[in-house]
Amino acid sequence: MAISIDPKQVVSFEELLMFQVVHAEAFTRLLVEKGVVTQEELMVMVKVVDRDMKRTRKEKGLVTNASLTHCQLFLANDRVD
């Protein structure tokens, strides 16, 4: 049985990705601003997660072109707007 989807509720992959990036960035900044984690701790974890995800993708035979996330850019700028 097919489900009818309202075209107004469909978003592009780009919109979905941007939504995820904006939310992750906001959460990242909030954690650093509140002192829950330091920028250094966050960067270490970003590298750990990046390494683990690349390993998993490689084990599954998937392309591993992706690199570190937007967190690296945020931390490289060393700023919180």
C-alpha cells in the first residue's frame, strides 16, 4: 500500500543536510560556551569519531572521502559568535 506524501513536506537532500549541520553547530557551540567540554576535548572526540566512522565505512567497502566535520572548522576559528 503506497503512502501519499504532501509535496510541501518533502525537502531536498541539501536542505536536510543543512538542517543537520546547523543543529550540530548550535549544539557544539552551546556545549563549549557552557563549559561542558573544552574545545580541545571536543576536537579529540571529533577525530576519534571521524577515525571510527572511516574504519567502519572501509570495512563495509564504502567510499571514505569524507573528512572531519564542521566542528573542526568551528574550533579552528576559535570563536563563538
